[in-house]
Amino acid sequence: MKKGIHAQIYQDAKTTCVSCGAVYRIPTTVKQQQVEVCANCHPVYTGEYRGIISSGRVDRFRKLQAVSKQKKEAEAKKPARKPRVKKAK
């Protein structure tokens, strides 16, 4: 193997699960990392559904969509403006 081109492996790296708080010591290339779901709380392994609190792209999209819908409804409630008529010179 060539020297100096491989990433450093941290044997005592700390991996933390965001949803259940479990802490693992797994050798990785970073000292600390966070995962959203681990083997302790993943529905496939536990057999139960546990809602994960996270705000991702889908939540952000739904929020923007709701705001847009409210704006459109507010526009529909406003009375229609009379069209402007240009005066002849």
C-alpha cells in the first residue's frame, strides 16, 4: 500500500443515534458522527414503529405548499379589480 493516501482510522470513534440516544464505539474515519436510526430503534429490527422527529426536505416542502395554498385562498377571497382602460390621445 502507498503511504500517506489512506484515511486515518479512529478505533474509538463515537457514533450517536439521534432518535434513541444510543452510543456506539465503532472504528471510522471521523471521531464523532450521528445517525438518524440505529439497530436499537429501527422498525425492521424492533418490530414496532417509532416515529422519528426530524425536519427534512419533505417536511419543508409540505410547509411551503401549505403557505402557498393559504396565499391562493386569500387571493381568491379578494374582490376582482376592474381592468384599466387606456385613454386615447
